[in-house]
Amino acid sequence: MRSIACSPCNPFAGLALDRCSEQREDPAWLAAAWPQARVLCVDFEGQALLLDERLLSWPAQRFGAALPERASLLGIEGGTGTAWFALPAEVGEDVALPDGAAWHGLREGASVLSAFESGLFAYAKAVLLWQTRARFCGACGSATELRRAGHSARCLAEGCRLETFPRLDAAIIVLVEHEGRCLLGRQAGWPELRYSTLAGFVEPGESLEDTLRREVREEAGVSVDSCRYHSSQPWPFPASLMLGFTATASDPAIALGDELEDAGWYSRAELRAAVAERRLKLPPAISISRRLIEDWLAQDSEPPAAP
């Protein structure tokens, strides 16, 4: 695998935030940062409040003068020096909401939020979701306590004390090419006419390259003989890290597996025409899959496909 220069950041990536990992274990620093901090609340469904297409946050002191036990440090915003914390929405249920504020999921919110706000939302959502799944020890079943400003959970049982950390599910996503055409497929449950690049989770004992070859073969029956890293993207739906690649197929013959209902090869001209004529819909703009396709389309002189 050979690396290449990455193009501009994918959605949710490149967050301008110092995560302050060393300060997570400094109670004095956390207590001093809290009074001037901003707080983002995320509910159990992974939703945050938006108002006028902006992420609604609160001055920390609206939740008390002292640092709440369940507050999770996100970090310090670059440029402003603002400290950001996340809290489960139920902690602030008694906070009055301004008129027009409404709860929105990350997929919907990211389409209107700034790069910083969508990245912050994704980060807070991922951390708080993990916390809901780490309330009990995976080794002995005892209750846990949050530590490191919300970034670890330690078992309370004497003789165990296992400490766990937020987990990520690694997945590859790949645009496969063969003689000037790219491979796109669709799953039965997707929106009508939606086609995308192929993707799948990394299994134990696999390299990223092994996963890529296996997934493309399982889903489309296509053999890959080379691949190249493109870029990555946090994808907290619920807890993935998408690792994007481009790849070259050795044989274009398609044999569909169980996951796809259709797959096909498209030249750049064919793909542009299918999108323009509304015979095919590309993945949403927040997805690295869309970036992979648009970057591939941009490799000739014609303009990219319309949304």
C-alpha cells in the first residue's frame, strides 16, 4: 500500500480542537476550565439541539458552578481557546430551550452545520454513546465509574478494576476501478436509485488490504490486485472509523453476494449522465464514499456530477 497526499478533510475530520488528553487526569485543570467552558448536550438517540442552522451550546455554569460528574472533556477550540465539554441531555432537562430550537440527528445536522460544529457534534455523540455501553464491566459484569474526564470506564469490583476505553469499529470503503470505469453497488434497503462504493468491517486478524480484497470479492465477486490509501473519516453511526481506498480490479466480472441487490461498472461519462438524468443517486455529501467518487470523476477535464 502506497500513501498519497490527502485532499481536503472529509466531513467530521480535521476538527480544530486540542483534545487535551494529558489534562483529562488533572482535576485542578478541569475544575478551572469549567466556569468559562461551553457545553454541548447530546441525547440518548444521538441528537443535539440546533437553532437557525447552528449547534446550540450552553455556558457551563448553567449546569452548576462545579464540574458535573458526568461532564466529558472534548478539548480546547483552536483560535478562541474555548474549553468544550459534553453532557448527556438528561443532565440539562430543566434548562429552558429558546424558541425554534429542535433536536436533530448528526446526518441531518451535518448538512447545514459548519465543519467545526459538525465535527464537534460527531465527537460528542461518539463519546457519550460509548459511555452508555460501558456502564458495566465486560469481564465480571460489575458496575463501572467514568474516569479521565469521560474517556475511560473502570470496574468498581475489587480484584477486577478493569479499565476500558472508547472503542472504534474499523471499516474500509473503496472505489474499485477497471480500465476507466468504477464499480458501484446498492443494497436493497437504501433509498431508491442510491448507489455507492463498497465497504465492510475489518475482522480480527485482518490487515486493511486483506479486508478490502475480501469485501469486494464477497459483495461483488470482483478480484482486486492493488490498492491505494485515500483518506479517512470518523463515522459515528454508531462507532466506526472509515478508511478510504482506491483499488484496481484484475477482472471486471461481477458475481453478486448476499449484501448487494445490484452492482455495475460506470465510465465517467456514463456516471455523469446517470446522475444528470436522475437514473442514479450518489451517496450523501457527508460520506467519504461521495468524496471517493467525486475525486475519481475529477481526474478528467469534465466537471463533477451534480448533487
